[in-house]
Amino acid sequence: MLTKRIIPCLDVKEGRVVKGIQFLNLVDAGDPVELARFYDKEGADELVFLDISASHEGRDTIVEVVERVAAELAIPFTVGGGINKLEDMKRVLRAGADKVSVNTAALLRPELITEGSDYFGAQCIVVAIDAKYDDELESWRVYTHGGRKPTQWEVTEWAREAVKRGAGEILLTSMDKDGEKSGFNLALTKAVSEAVTVPVIASGGAGNADHFYDAFTEGKADAGLAASIFHYKETSIGELKSELQKLGVAVR
Amino acid sequence: MIGIIDYGMGNLHSVCSALKRIEQPYILSGKPEELHETDGLLLPGVGSFKDAMTELEGTGLADFIKKETENGKPLMGICLGMQLLFERSTENGLTEGLGLLPGKVDRFRGVTGEGKSYKVPHMGWNNLHFLQKEQPLLIGLDEGYVYFVHSFVVQTDNREVLAAAAHYEDVEVPAVVGRNHIMGTQFHPEKSSETGMGILKNFCQLVEEGKQR
């Protein structure tokens, strides 16, 4: 039976993990490879590295990170952040990443999705969507630039468009819920999951196992992504998975 | 020495990394004369069946693979590489495959016999059910979880080529296939943690043993 995936997200800046400093048992908690190894051992199904480097020089360091992770780990991982053109995709995928995620760049120039998908196959292209509820729209509006700029897109319309253009997966972040630890945005997740035929990763709001359970059942998500609850050891992936198993969710 | 067949289809780096990790010597090449010198062939690949066959035929690699396997060289296909071992696929129009194993490749229907729709691709970790434990790729392994990403699936009436399957909705997905020295996995062993690495090790071992014979 296909299992639901649990995906920790690591924010990487100039080659260093910027959250997750509470791993006292690690020699170097700022090393992305060390943290990746730790999560792999804990049972993470995939990893997402989000490059938040501000400079081009900083962004070059992600390629080294990708090479080192690919050399050591046998689980799939995605790289996002700073992917603006086909060349950027080639750089990280050739370094050993399995997927790239695109967000703002895809909204500014949707052809980028098709270019990546035609070149590497749809399974390599994740479209990340940041969405926030909008009273005027009576639905969720898609934002770019890390949630700073609103677009004209309603979330399910953009998700459908992204898939039509070759997205193999949708990484959906609720801006309303992000950082709240009060649970995923179930209505949003369900709306997008039902709108597209490709897998949807729910993100934003994870606080405990029940939240993941709700996202997988009511929200119809295929995977759940979280950062802080894993980084700050509020729950381990192992504990989370055994609780989900008790609740009847198929996990690895 | 393993030869990883490079025919321009997708991301071969993770397969290379995996062989490095298990300290298996390999070359990555698209040249038949170089690949001929190896003891076993790995055919990876992501992308479309039709594009892949066009590349393999255009470069002479299709004939090369057929000839090498006729002479008994072990061959393992991964993901699309496994699908290419079969007779034909309906992806982007009917395309002839390498025809080394009996069966055809079709898209997941996306809806069960009872009318329930499901996601395509079949993406994520699914557990294996062994149908033939004695298959060389499965020796010493348990029915663990492995990582799949695919929208097309092999269909065959010859159950003797099915070594392991995974279940996705109402589809029995051929996951490990093989006959004699020709075999393949629908999932990505290079991304499938211990079980995947075990399968790659088994293939490398079989290649090394074949060399000694």
C-alpha cells in the first residue's frame, strides 16, 4: 500500500542550516548533511532543502550541499529557492537532487514549468504555492516573493495550470496557518488536492500527529511537510509515524 | 565493472552516487564499444518511452543491448529502463520496446474498477510483496518499502517474469521483474534506503559472479 510521506524541510543559507540548532547530540547541527543523515535515520521519507541565501555566491554553496547529500543518502530530496531558470534546475539536478521546486519564478514565467518538465520529466518538477485566504476572492489567493506580493491567481486555478504545464507535484503552503502549529489548512489542502491529479504536499501549521492525520484524511494530502516541530524536537519523525500508524494511516 | 548506459534520458547521477556508496566500480557511457568492456549493464531512465526508444535506436544502443544480452551479459533496467525491456508501450503513441521480456506498458487508468479516482503518478514509498523469493535481486532481503515514481505500468500475462509486486489502489504493480540474466525494478533502488541498496548490491554481486564463471 502506498504510504503517506513525512517530509522535513531544512532552510539553508550560504550552505548552513539556519534552524534546528537544538540538536545537541549532533556534532555540527548547522551542517545540512549531518541533519539530513539524522532525519534519514529517523525515518523521513523525503527531504526538502530550501535555499534562502541572499546572494549568488551564497547560492553556489547549495550545489556542494546537494552533491554531499546525494553521495551519502538513499532517499529522495528536493531543492527549492533560487531556481529561476532551466540552467538553475540543471545545476541542482545534475548535482544529484531528485526534484526541484519552483515558486515565484513559475508565476512570473509559467513556461519554466514546461521547460523543466520536458527536459527532466514531470516527476522532477515540484510547483510550490503560497496561498492566503482572500475575502474578495472568496477563496485562497496565490502570493509570490515569499508571500509578499499578491497575484491574480486563485489557488485551484493556478494549481491546475501548473499541472497542465507539467508540474509533477504541488507543495502547498497555507500562509494563514504557517508558524501557528494549530494544524494544516484542511479546506485549502482538500480544495487543491481535489483540483489536481498529481500528489499534493501539505505545508504550514503542523504541530502534532493529529494535524498530519487530519491533513491525510480530511485534507486528502499525499504528504505532509514541516520544519520547526522536527527541528526543535517537539516531536520526532519516529514518534509521529507510530502515532499515525495507531490512527490507521499507512506509513513507512 | 558495471556499465551505466547514458542515452540522455534524465538524471543518472543518483544511480552513480549509489554505486559509489556501495564501492562498486562503474563507467557511465553512451558508447557501445566502452560498454562492451563491462561485465553487466544498468539501464536507468526517466522520461517518455517513445523518446527513450528513439534515443536508443538512433545511437545504436538498442541493437547493442539486444546483442550483449543474447551473449548472456546481465542487464538491469530501472524505472523507465525496466519498462523499455518489454515489448511495447502506449506512451505518446504505440512504441516498440526492446522486447527482452514479454508484456506491454500502459498508463494507470486513474480510476478503479469501482469508479473511485486516484492520483497518477504512483509516487512515494510502497511495500513489496515477493512473488519469487529466489529471484537473484531479492536474495537475503525482506519485503521492505521502496520509492516509486511512475505513471505507466507493466502488464504481462507471463507471471513467471514477476518477482515482486506492489499494490496501488486496485492495480498490482510489477515492481521487480526478471528472466534469467535480464531483470529490472519499477521503483528507484538508488533512492530506496536499505532495501534498494540491497537490490543494487545483489545485482552487482550477480555481475561479479558471472565474471568469474
